[in-house]
Amino acid sequence: EQSDLKGFLRGKPAILFGGYPEAERKEVHFIPEYMDIASEKDLIQYYTEYPELCSSDVIIVSIPKTETRTLSHRDYLGAILGEGIVREKVGDILVEEKCAKVIISKNVSEYILENLKYVGRVSVKVEKGTLSDLKDIEDRKEELRLNVPSVRLDNVVSEVFNISRSSSKEAIEKGLVFVDGELKTKPDYYMADGEKLVLRGKGKAYYNGTVGTSRKGNLYISVTKYV
């Protein structure tokens, strides 16, 4: 949907907002002419200063430090939807070792704060957070140097996300791969330096470009992957 909207929104006073710059799930915010906001980072800063004007809240769902079970994105999402909340009301869910930070529509956040007591069989504590609690996400990345036959999309996806070449091609053809927010369904697309790569359900990365050639003629590429 974001990919389809890009052309429509071009030239309009609108910004895709998801709570933090690398968010996958976003909504359109139309910006009044009198506001000096030109980017999502500007909008995040504005909502950080005036949280009451933001249409989303951040809630933090914590599990006891003594709990030995590990909860996944699916566990947290299932618990929230189990409270009768539709998927469209829930943004990104950022899972950490003992908690999850959830971006959620303001008009349902209080309900979740009051009613969410368990994720699966694990007792949880739910409290309200702020957009500032999402700032550390930018630091969760690693620099990779990978070896690929070429910078065709299927090659890069395979290496970055550690899946087979056939699985990479299948994911692209199924519409699970996005480059700079645009859906790519052809494996023979060639990546350009600086493009953002997303494989739904697996993560995201930035392709920084080639950094050398192997003795066998393959390319060494630089990638920044979010973890």
C-alpha cells in the first residue's frame, strides 16, 4: 500500500509516519501549510514534543525478569488481536529480550493498557511509553561484507537474509520484497547504491554498494542490516 501511495502523494503535503524512521507499518499524515515539517524525522520530533497531537501511542509490554520462556512477535501480536483489536490499529512491534515496544492507535491504547494481562501463558505488565523509547532502534544494526555473483535482487536477498537462491526468487515473485518502499516482483532487478531492502517477515537492510571483486569474479558488497 505504501508503494502504491508513493506516486499519489508526490508533491502533496503528506508524510508516511510509523513512529520511527525505519518503521515498516506506516500511516499517512497530511501536514498543514503553516507547519514547518518537511520529513518524517521532523514529524517525529514534533510529536515527541506534543504527544497529545499524535494519532499513535507507544506501549511497553514487559515480562517478568525471572520468566524463562521467550516470546515472539507473533505471541505479542496474537495477544493484542485477542483483545478484539483489528490489525490496522497496530503498527510495528519491536521485540526485545524481556519486553516488546508496540506502536498502536491512540484510540485503542488505553483499552490495551487496562486489559492486556497475559501474552500466551506469560503474565505481563503493560505501561505507556513515548516516541523517545524508540530512539535506540537506529543503533541495532550490523555492517556486513557479502559475496554475490552479481547485484541482481535475488542474489542480494539470498545473501542478506541467509536464504536459498530459489527461496529468494520465490519471495520476490510472491510480492514480499520491497526496494526503497516500492514492490519489486522481478528477480533480475539490479540494486543501486543506498537503496533500502525489505523482505517481509525477515527484516530490512541498506545496500551500500560494491567494495571489491573476488578471484572468481564475484562481487563483494557492503550491507547495513538491522537486527
